[in-house]
Amino acid sequence: MTTPVRDLPLLFLGTGSDPASERGVDCPGELPAASDPGLVERARAAKAALGDQVFVLGHHYQRDEVIQFADVTGDSFKLAQQAAARPDAPYIVFCGVHFMAESADILTAGHQQVVLPDLAAGCSMADMATFDQVEECWEALEDAGIADDVVPVTYMNSSADIKAFVGRHGGVVCTSSNAKRALDWAYSKGSKVLFLPDQHLGRNTGVLEMGFSLDDCVVYNPHRPDGGLTHQQMRDAKMLLWRGHCSVHGRFSKESVDDVRARVPGVNVLVHPECRHEVVLNADQIGSTEYIIKTIEAAPAGSAWAVGTELNLVKRLAGAHPDKNIMFLDKTVCFCSTMNRIDLPHLVWSLEALARGEVVNRIEVDAETAHYARVALDQMLALP
Ligand code: SF4
């Protein structure tokens, strides 16, 4: 029996953890005070003491105070690959969120230990698809007589459990850079796709890049019996979109786009495909985090860009390109609150613990889950 997300007990920050979801919040041990003026020096000293023993990964959405200690920066998949390419480092400190650290653990060698400096750094989107809910959805597809025609595709931003589910059912993982290639492959294997957990990436790719109509896509709501769909609706659909979204990118609206165009004549609107369909339809360019960075780098001096992605990244891009007018697409602040859980005190705490030989906040995926998740990840790497 599935427990609807709304019925999960509330976990106050720092009190308890939920290993079955992205909402782990326990942080054992003493954290240094955020006001400690020596934090930067302590992080430097601990990292220097660890030397090649540690490899620090920093996601593009991390705070400046953390990203300065990253050995490599990137999106979630690039970072997991980078971790796997450094088998000489026994400790991987992942400054990102929980599902990313899981992917790094899956892709790295057995002797490497992955540390997430704050276990409260989860991802609200990944939490929108739990294993039980997805199992229940699959049963509904079986009852509708279409499960054999459906290939599951999950976005990288999902838990290891969901990646493993997809691996077990002959599907594939995708990123925002290769979603079209993953869908092309999936439709060569079956006539329908169940796209998890981000409805927007699925819809935007299906409609804008695969030529589907909006009516070809139906939304499966895990909080309603049979996802709120009739069997006929399931049978008629080409794409079943899981009802999940990113709480950061989902905030941008068509009004944000109209407003910036009115305020800044000639502005280019550049957004991430996790944004809502109405936003990408009204944008000038759409692309992954890496695409956004490259586009801004290549833009001519004097050009104006309104960027619809996480605020830490937009601020860093603006700082790195003072010759261009780079602004945040929305008027209100839009950080990823869970990414921002990783701060300097947590980084110092985890590095100093490692320097003492103590591994804290290790993220470890069990062998069977890791095996099937790897099947789906390897299928992504093998995409034509
Ligand atoms: S930006 Fe969105 S998808 Fe990325 S970690 Fe935050 S909530 Fe999850």
C-alpha cells in the first residue's frame, strides 16, 4: 500500500531522518558556527591535509562559499562521471543533493566512499516519485493492458530506487542534454513512454523536439487512483508524464518572460527545460545548465540575457561576464533551498572528519539497487 507523500510525518530540520526518501536530515556531530571567521582557512587546511585522498565535486547551483573548494564543477551527470574518472581518490565529497551523491556512489569503484556534507540536501523533484508510487503506477499500466508497450525513462534527478526500477523494466536514464536521444531510443523499443519524475522536461522534449501534440501526453498523478486517468486515456497516450516538477524552475511563468521583455528591449530569454511549457514556448533558447553556461560564454559583449535557472548560477555568470547584461528571469529570489543546505560549516565539518579518518554522512546504495540503476545508466551511456 502506497503512503501518499502528504501523509508522511513532518521532519523538523535536524531531528531524525528518512532513509527511504531524499528527506534525510540527521547531521551527527558538532558543526562549526557559521560565524566562525576561520572557516575558509579550516576548509583549506583540511583539504590540504587530505591531498589526493579527497575529490570535491561542486554542482553549478552551489553557493560561492562552497564552490571555491570544488576540484570540478558541473551538472549532476558530469560530476558523477568525474568521480568515476578519479579512482585514486578514496573520498568523494559531493556538494550537491542526495540523488547526485547516489549516482556518484553507483558509478564509482567499491573502495570509494561518497560523502554528502548535509543529509538534508535532498531534491523536492526526486521526492515526488517514490518507489511504491511508481510500482503502483506500473500495476495500473498492467491493468490497462499496456505495460508491455511502455518503456520507462527517468530523468537523472530521481532516486537510485527509481533508476533501478527503470533498469529492471528495460528503460533508460536521461539528462536534460540527452532527453531527445533517450526518447528516440525508448520509442524504438516500445510505443509508449512513462517519463519520470519531471513532467516539464518530458512534455517540452516530447512536444518541441519529437513532434507530439499536447494531447499525446497525459499526466499521471500518483495521489489519485490510477493516476487520475481512465484505462482508455492510458491506452490513447503516447507519453505518460509523471506529475513531478522542480520547485525552482517551476516558479518561472509566462508573465516573468513578458515582464523582462517589456523592461529590457532586445533581451534574450534563455531557460532550462525543467521550466513550464508556457515558459519555454515564449523563450528564445532552451537548454541544460551546461548549455546555458556555454551560450552565455559565447554571447557577444553588450548583449542582454534573462536566464531562467537557479539563482546562484545566474549570479556567478553575471559576475564572470561583466561585459554582458545578465539578469535573473524572475523578480523574486529563487535559490534551490535544498542545494543551499550545503554551506561552509557543513563542508568544513565533513572535510575535517575525513582528515581525522572518520567518514561522515556516507551515501551508499545497496548492491542490488546499484546494479539495476547502473543498467539504466549504462543504457544512457550507450545511447546512439
Ligand atoms: S534545482 Fe530543482 S531539480 Fe535541482 S536539486 Fe533543486 S529542486 Fe531538485
